[in-house]
Amino acid sequence: MSKRVLVKFSGEALAGKTGFGIESEILNYIALELKSLVDNGIEVGIVIGGGNFIRGVSASEGGLIRRTSGDYMGMLATVINGVAMQEALEHHGLDVRVQSALEIKEVCETYIYRRAVRHFEKGRVVIFVAGTGNPFFTTDTAATLRAVEIEAQMIIKATKVDGVYDKDPCKFEDAKMLGKISYDQALKDNIKVMDDTAIALAKDNALPIVVCNMFKAGNLLKIIQEEKDAIYSMVSN
Ligand code: UDP
């Protein structure tokens, strides 16, 4: 059986320095990193956040917009990112389907588990958008849920840092990167690799969470191919 992974990255990753919108150079870089996985026979599912456009919590600050509506706005933002990534991957010759947890049939397919699995079997990349389709959840939880559903071997949380540190590496020079952490430790020590809902779901289903730097070219592939010089932290049993 070929390897199947779910790669999650935040919407902000696409935005570059401004923190807003999509920078095509970055979109293209990430697309090429993901393409290298597909080229090596790996089945790839993708979840992208929406923070480069809107987050429910921030949208509802001040009380003008209710949290639920803000969250739906956030979910729609993830659709924008998903469609952009589809374009970028297709530009490089990949076969890609976007599946949405909310029905937006003019834009993309609706999420159907069996259909997603069939896409993987046919060598297509599947981008899961609109989160879980429910407010009060995050795209980390959506990504974990989809990873469990599609029986991915791991969920890769691709970030701007190399992995999980014992303290904030931006603030403390002596911060140490942790290689392996248990789910319980991540929850107990409040190590926010993902929100607690996502970590608990991963724990219940023994889904390993890999945290790595997506801006280190070639690292994603090295991790999946279990190469010695791959740089990452892992949350698992
Ligand atoms: N969201 C939601 N339900 C979900 C997933 C996402 O309501 O299942 C909303 C929520 O408002 C969130 C926004 O979509 O703030 C964007 O997702 P997230 O903040 O996880 O994006 P990221 O920080 O990864 O870019």
C-alpha cells in the first residue's frame, strides 16, 4: 500500500510578509514541495487554514459580527486558499480535486469520504476545504478529522519553525527542540502544536502528528521517506 499523508498548513503561510492574502511565489513554492511528494508515489491530502483572510475569533471581536457568522466567514476563506492551491498544483501537471465540507457546488465537490479515497487511488491530490463545516472548530481539527477518516499514516503540520520547542525559540536563545512528545504531554504541558480538540482526536486514533518547517526545501519528502537528516518533531503514543 502506498503512503497516504495529510499535510496541514496555515493560511498565513500563503500570505508572506504582509500576513494578508496570497503571494503567488509562496503558493508556487508550496505547490512544488507538495508535487515532490506526489512524484514519489505518496498520496497527498491537504488542508489549508484561512487566517490570511479571516478568523472567526478576530472577526467577532468588538461584537458587531457574531462568532458563528465569523466562523463561517473563516471557513469560506479556506475555500479561497484551496482553490488557489488547486490552480498552482494543476499548473505543475497534477490532478487535483477540492472537496468542501459546505456545499458550494459551482466551485468544488462536496466532501464525500468514499469519493475522496477513490481520488487518492487514482493518484489525485485532494484538498479539503471549509474546515469541518461547523463553527467553533479549527482547521487543525478539520485536518485531523480528515486524516483519521482517510486513514492517513500521519498528519504533517507544516509551519515556519523546525518543530516543537520546550519554550518559545523566538524569545529564548536556549530553547531546545523536542524530538518526540506524547499526546498526553502535549495536552498536559499545553504545548500548542494544535488545539486540544485536534490533539485529543489524534490521540484517540493513534494518528502521529508531525510538526516541521515547510520552508526547508525537500524536508517534507525526507520526513515521509524516513530519511535520517529529516528535521521535525513528532507527537505520538
Ligand atoms: N473554522 C470553523 N470551523 C472549522 C474550521 C475553521 O469555524 O471546522 C473557521 C474559524 O473561524 C477559523 C477560520 O475558519 O478561525 C480559519 O481557520 P484557522 O483559524 O484554523 O486558520 P489558520 O490559522 O490555520 O490559517
